Amino acid sequence: MKQDYTLYIYKRDARCKTGERLYSTSVWRDRDQASMDREVIDLSRSLYRVGAGNGWRFEYVPTMKTVRNLMSGKDVQIPHDTPRSCDPSSETYWSM
């Protein structure tokens, strides 16, 4: 199934509390899991040189997720990084 994916690229950075920082974010349209795997492998070989000591990390997630609206019961698509207070499937959203 083709969908949009958000690709996050992290770089190791000792100055940050987590030990890494977000380097880049991009949205890849109309892709499937296998094509995203190929893109990550290609990027790691050509541009970012993932390996021992280089400190690059790739992570991708579907851009949208489907949740059930708490009041109407209908399925709604929201971005994957939507805070809980803005999620129509949570009681917090409807109590504000």
C-alpha cells in the first residue's frame, strides 16, 4: 500500500542531552515500505555514510495515522506527531 512517509535523519552530537540532534526532516510521497527501505540504504551509502563512528541514524514513519473520533465514531486521519490534546480520539480533546 502506497502512502506518504516522513523521514527523520539524526546526527550524533554530544552537546545535546539525548546525544543526537535532528539534522533533517523530509516527506516522501506515494511510497511503500520496501521503497523506503531502498531509499534509506541508498542515502546511507551515498550521502551520509552510516557506519562505525559516523553517527548518522535514519528513522521513517507513516506521515498520517488513522484514529477513531471519540464522539462520532468515524475514522479520521491525523499527522503521526499530533499531541494528545489535539487528537479527536482522546477525552482530553473533547474536554477542553
